[in-house]
Amino acid sequence: MWRPERGPAPGFVEHSRQLTEARAEFGWLVGGSQTVQQQALRDFDQARRNFLAGSHRRPTWRKAGSHEGFRIVGPQAGRVEQVSRKWARVLIPKVGWVRFRVSRTLPDAKSYRVTCDRVGRWHIAFAAVPDPIPAPGTGQVVGIDRGVTVSVALSTGELLYCPTLSESERLLLAHLQRRLARAQRGSNRRNRIKAAIAKLHARAVDRRKDWVEKTSTDLARRFDLIRVEDLRVPQMTRRPKPKPDPANPGSYLPNRRRAKAGLNRGILSNGWGLLVRRLEHKAAGRVEKVKAAYTSQTCSRCGHCASGNRENQAFRCQSCGHRAHADVNAAVNIAAGRAVSARRDKPVRMSVKREPQLTTSA
């Protein structure tokens, strides 16, 4: 509700004072942890300052069932004990000791976040940046081309596919979505169907994250330098504006958003952005971003660029006759840093943006 003409908005100190007054008036606030409530105010104040600085979007409301969770910082975050090889426990304020399954070595973190997904699974994540994977020292360079049909194509000729739902699971998802459309809002039957749909989506997300972790670790261990396309995934997956229909004034073309929605689902389901982020974490300082212009239309052998070189997933150079997989040919161009100018007249060197090395703060 804040606007520039309304004057300065209250900060964290004023919000903390209001929280103290509210806790003295409402009993249900006293039942919660004051540490958790104050941390929520700190997070909101940081999000507000980021928005005013222009680096982030406007803070949004948390939706029940989608953004369930809280964050613990300070000395209370250090109350973690290892019970056994697979289990540990944490002392959560106003809750007590809670056991959780350990998926990796417990880090020396100063904060952690407890979240609940739509399936009802609770997770605890400690705020710690793991050490990057050391370079193998072989001097090998790999280019990565991301696509929708082929998730990742490497300049070595490897084609990697991100796992998704199986055919039977997709049929079950379509069946549940039809049942959801017929269910009455607020009914128990509708809640059960929504839980079943959320379970299928969570299964796909788990598979995608597991594939990204394994793929990024393998690439960081095998290659000294990793080059990827400089793609702005958030802008690419943004919903398009409606396009007017020239035949019917006042109406819009119906299939434009539908086709763009399918492309957005294909990009997001292949984990384009997550793969690059994990590579930057694991191979810090060894990831370079190059321009993606005309990499799929340029021959990796002779450098000839033409729109007719690529035929769907097949590549055939009209100049030298070189044949290859279209995504692999683009990955070779990315690895070599080759591109062409906008006029497609002669090959030029790609501009390379080197990512800064990540450092951990005490």
C-alpha cells in the first residue's frame, strides 16, 4: 500500500514496537515465538529496501499452503545435535526438539529455515555455502547448449535429458485435473484431489533437482572451463502481452498465449536457470557466459551462418555440407566462443562474461 506521496514507511524498529503492543493484546500472538515473528519483520524490511533500491520486485503476500515456513537466526540456530548417522535433532522455539533425517553433513550455520511444501513434507535447510569443487586441471573446455527437446547438449557430443513424469503419471495428472474442475470448491473431495496433484508435481520437481545436482557435479569435476549461453530465463518465460486480431477488431488472437505457455513449461521443466546457478556454485570462477546469437545457425566447421542450416534437430551446412546434431553444433560454437554479427557477413569473436568467484562471509 506504500506510495511515494505517503511519506516514509515504518521500518523494522517501529514494526518491532507494534509487535510488542500486539503481543500484549492478542493471546494467539503470544503463543508463537517472538524470535520467529521478529525475523519475519526483518525479512520484510530487507525485501522492502531491496524493492526501493530497484534490485528486486515488490514484496508479495505469502499464500497459505504454498509459502509455509519460518527462519531461525542467532544463537538459537546453533541448537542442533547429531543423533545418529542418518538422524539429527534441532531445538525449535515454542516447539521443542524435532528430529529430522540428515541428507548431507551438518554445516556450521548461523541460521536455518523450516518449510512445508504443498504435499505436507517438512524440510529444514541450513544457510551455508558449500566449498566449490576443485578443477581437474586437464585444461578441457566444454560448451553447454540448453534446449526444450534435448535438455542439455555438450560440445563433446553427449545429449542429456532431464527426467519428467512418465506417460502413466501424465495421464493420471490429466485425469486428476479433470476431476478437480468438477469438484465443488471448499469440499473435502477437492482438497484430496489437490493433494494428489501436488504430489505428482512434487515428484517431478524432486527428479529435476536430483538430475541438476548430479549433472552439475559431474561437469564441475570433468572440465576446467564451462561455457554456457547468456540467457535471461525469467524474461524468456514471462507471459506475453495479448496480440490484437486484425480480422476482428476489439478481440485478440487466442493461440498466442497458449503456444507461449507450452514453451514456458518446456523451459522451466528442463531446469535451465537452476543448472547454471548450481554450476556457478560448484565451479566458482570457472563458468563463462557467451552470447547465444546465431549459435544454432552457424556451422562449427567452416563458420558459415544461415537460417537454412538448421532443420529442426538436424544441422546441415549449406556451404561445406557438414552434418551434425543441431544442439551439439551449437554447443561446439559456445565452447569455442564463436558467433556472427547481426548482418551475418563474417564470423566474430563472442563476448565472454566471466562470473565472479563466490566467497563465503563469516
